[in-house]
Amino acid sequence: MNFYKKNNAPYEEIFDHIADICNLMRFCFESDNLEEVIKAFNYLRSCEDMTSEIQLPMVLIRKRFSLSGFEYMCLMLALASALEGKGSPTFFEAAEHYPFFQNAEVFASLVENNTLKYLLDSEKGCGLSRHFQIKSIVLNFIIKKNISHNNIFFNTYIKKYPIIYKDLYQRILNFISANSVSCIFIEGKTGSGRRVLASQICKELGKNTVTVYSEDIENISEFSENLVGLCVMTESVPLVIADAEIKNAVKLINLITDFLPFVFICSSIKDTKISLQNRYLMYFKIGAIDESKRRCIWNYYLDFNESDIKILSSRYRLTAGQIAGVCRNCNLNADMKSLISEIMLLNSENSLSQIIHPMFRIDDLIADEHIITVLNQIIKTAKNLSSLLVKYGFDKLFPYGRGLGILFYGASGTGKTMSAYILASELGLDVMKVDLSRIEDKYIGETEKRISEIFEKAEENNCLLFFDEADSLFAKRTEISDSHDRHANGQTAHLLQKMEEYDGIVVLATNLNSNIDPAFKRRLHFTLEFFKPDAETRMTLWRRFIPDKMPHEDLDFKFLGETFELTPAEIKWAALSAAVQADGSPMTMDHIFSALKYEYEKSNLAIPKINYKNIQLQ
């Protein structure tokens, strides 16, 4: 009893019950009368039933694991040994001293595979030499101590966070109610609210949650036993986080679902093919958080006016986790200035690159037929490259670096960036756009380190790696005249090496093709020049960039296409500017001419002298 009292048991009512357990165990050791042992055990059970209203942990364990009388006696033996500080007996010693172990059939079932494996520690010995040693996580549950254990984090409840994925929330609840579910896979980026969503669903079902990080598991078999024990004892559902890998998570799921109604896997790994053994898998995906969801989260944390909330949610495209982190790092009386400073600090921590989820498809591109043909060829090559290498033996010729290198060159605004996004979208990839201004560093070795980080991050996230204005990083090497030249050439050599090793897709975009190092060009599989569009293409672009919902009057698309030699980007911005000037009224040629004047001035180009139906542009 000293052990129990020393560990601060929260209520006095169970002291007597624990004493009964220990006294019973002593009686069993000393008695040769099986009938008396059974009588004593039944008395103990009756005492439990009388005190069930106080939810004795031992009673909860018995009920939740549906333990037989024999299994329960085994657990009590291990518990009494731990509480009394005595060495735990082996199965052989128990069979020798305890009359209730004389049943060979029952004893054999215990040794082989029994529910007790989730409650008793099997590390010491095997077979008859196995000890009746209670698991630490079970003992802590009984004595009301912290039950988180070895990468298993128990959560008693979840705060009342706003449900931002209402449709998904209801769909998962409906599936759980209607089906015999074993595993629910939620794909989403880190910080997207996957864990919160799963916890909200569990709370609705009256369940606690247990968070597990699968990449940290070493001995999966032993770990699974501890996890099942904790989940059954506490009526909890595991939330398995598998962002770094998925193999451990799958192995774990196959070991634990026999005893658990369902489990969650939360992962950022895309298009994962999970093979479960006789398990039913449901797959759901959390997409990007739009402005309305961000507004909901900001409103939950902040007591700001609506205009400030709108600025925060529209200007800063943070994840749910990032918003929560920003608010936690600021005090309760934070103003807009301090919040924005915290957001800038957050962005600066990972500003070497930006991961973008592209929405464009090949059908959205209006360009020369040759450009579309080459893009389709690139897409086809990327989709079939891996299978072709293996199927026909080309893999022996390409032992490493089986990715694709692509160069887009041409004037600004001709569609290079959009085409890179189209490639990624058609291949089911995100785009990792590199901020080249932050790559180069004056300190030796730092630039190389950042380059390595970029390629590693791109590979981890399975992204299309996009270098815009690539000539600043992939420029021609120079003759060595000083240490700076030697340093710069070393950086270029490192970049060449990383590009050679990369298995993904790299897209370089530049206005100046002649500035790209020939060594890089030799590693490129496709080069594609982007020209300014011809008159017919420009006419089509004007029609595309003025949506059908936009009211307009007598717009002469043929005249606009033939007269103004603009890039697609310039046409797009001119159309938008004209819509702003229309200010809710139908768009006219006068609005467009006014917008065109600004586009020419912005680009420092001479404005064509046009007299169109008494409207002069000069």
C-alpha cells in the first residue's frame, strides 16, 4: 500500500479494494484449497460490483477487455506484485504455487496468445519463464498517473475548435455509423487541421484520442501491444501521424485493428497505396484552406473587427496550424501590427521556396500549336518514363538521376510560369517555386547548403521544382580571376551535381537563353521557346480573359487582337484593369483603351496612335 499512497492516488475509496487484492494474492499463495480460492475471488468481484459507481480502474479494465475470471486473476497477481514491491513470479512459479493455474488447457492458452499480452509485459522470458509483470502504462492507469508512454500521447479531450471542414466531418461520421470501419486515411498538409478534424469526430462519438508518430516507432510489435492496451483501457482512438513515411503506419494498423473499432492515419504523403490485411480503408483528402475557412479560424482566436479579420484571411494564406501558432505566440491583447510581424517572421523561416498547388490545366493555355504539342509530349514522357526504364531495361543506362530537366525561355509574360504550373497540375504534383534572391550567400558553403535543402525538400514533397529567372542561378561559369570566381564556380558545380541526382522534374524559366550555362543545357531533356502571340491568338486571349459574367458593350476583339501586340500577361492585366474602371457598369472599348494606355506606360513602350470610332489612344 505504501507504493500506492506514495504515487498520490486521487481517491481513498480504492485503498481498501487494493488491500483486498493483495490479501487475496497472499491467500492464494498459502492455500491449497482451490474451492476456497474461487470463493475469495468471487467475493472480490462482488466488492467491485458494489463500488462500480466510482469507476475503479481495475473494474474498467476487466469490462473493457472482457477478461475471463482466470485472466483477471492473472492481472491481479501482477498488480499485487507491483504494488507490494515483490518480484513478479513466472508462469512456472504460478503453476507451482497457485491452484487456479493447474488447468493445463487454460494455462496453455495464456502462454500462446491471450488478451493479457496487452496488459502484461512479455519482455522478460518466454513460455513458462515469462513473468507476471504488469505493463507500466497499465499500472499508471490504475494509480492515475500520466499514461502517455514511448511516443504514445494520450489526449483526454479536445478544445472546442471550429469545425472548418463541415462536409468532410459529416461524411466521415456517416461512414463510421454505417460501416464496419477499420482505418480512416486523411491526407493533408501539415498544419491543415487533420488531427483536429479526427479528434472532433472522436469527441462526437464519445472517444478520447491517442496520438502516435509512426516514424519514431522502433519495435512495432511491442509498441502495438502498448497502444492497444492504452486505447482499450481509455476507450480511445489512435491518430497515427505518418508524414515522413507510411510503412510503419501500415504495419501498426495491421497489428492493432483487431481490438479497436477504427483508427485514423493522418499523412501528407500523396497518392499512397495502402495494403491492409482484411481491413476496410476509407480515404479522404483535406484540400487547401480557402479564405472563408481562414476567416473562421482567425475569428476563433481573435476578437478583432471584421475588416481586420478580412485582411488577415485574404492577404496571408496560412494553414490552420500556422494561424494557431501565430495567435499562440502573440499575447491576448495583440494588435494588427504585432500579428503581421509574427506572420512575417513565420514566412521568413522558410522563404527559400514556396509550395504552390496549381489549378491550371492544358486546356486553359492559349498558345502557339507547337508549344501545346511540346507540353503534351513532356507530360506523356513524365507519366511513362519510370515504367519504360524498367520494362525495356533502360534503367541500367540511367542508374541515378532519372528525372526530367526542362528549359522554358522567351520574353516576360509569354506563358512560361503558367506552363510550368500546367505540367505540375497534369502530373498531379505541387510546384515548389524557388526564391532565387535568397539562395546566394556570401559565406562559403551556405549557398551549397541551401541548394541541397531545396532539392531535399522538393524530393520529400514530390514537387515539380521551378526556378524562375533561372539565369541568375544557372548562369555561365566564368574564368577564375579571384576567389569570388572560384567560389561561384563551386556553387555551380554543386548545383549541377544536385540536378544530376534529382529524380523529379526541374523546370528552368529565363528571358535570356544565351545566359544559361551549357553544362546545364546538356542535362536538359526539353527546351521550349515562348513567342509573343500572333493576332489570332491575341484575339482569342481577349475573349478568354473577359469572363462571360462580365457585362460589356460592343467590344471589338478582332480589332484588339490585330492592333495591340501584347503578351498574354499584359492582355490579362489590361482586361482586369478595364473591369475595375467599369466599376459595375458594362465594359466598353473606352475602358479597355484606358487600361491599355496604362499597360504601355508601365512597360515604357510607345503607345500606338489609334483613332477608333472617335476614341483616340495616344
